[in-house]
Amino acid sequence: AIQQIAPNYKVYIYAREGATPEKLVADAAARFNIHLDQPIHVVPLRRSHLILPERYPRLTLLRQAWGSVGLGYEALSALVPEVYVDTTGWAFTYPLARLAGCRVACYTHYP
């Protein structure tokens, strides 16, 4: 929808290292029947392990939430977007995005 409303906007997606724009676009098409008009850009994140549950055998959700803050910091250090749209549900990154000067929006789809 953003690409149709504002074709001059660029779409950047924060993703774990190794994720490619082609793979993300193919996954979106297969899972959600979404077809993009223009290419997307990927901002690779090296610290995605910070939100993996197997990393934290105790206090898992709390520690994952804290890990999401570290991962959000890495993401926003690499690129500060005009609009930060979260689709993961890690809401602890929202204050960081606001402090960085972003408008924050979210959409979390759970099965």
C-alpha cells in the first residue's frame, strides 16, 4: 500500500544477516499474496540471536524483551527511518524509535 500511495518512498526491512530482498519478497507473496511494485532494501542485523528463546533457559520472555531492545538499538543505529513499522510484536523497541525521531506504527499478525 505504501508503494502505491507514495511511490517515491523507499522500503527498508531490518532482517537477520543472510536475508535477501528476493527471499523476503518471495515469502511475502507466498504467505500473504502480497506483490510489490518496487524493490525493497534490507538492513542486515548481526545480533538477531538476542531474541532467540533457546538463548535464555530462565526468565525467557523478560530476557528476550531486553534482547529486543539491544536488537532495536542495532537496527536504529544502522538506519533511522521516517516511519518505524514493527511487525514482530517486540514493543520494547517503540520508545527507542520515538527517541530516534521516528513515527511508530505496528502490525502484529499472530497465527
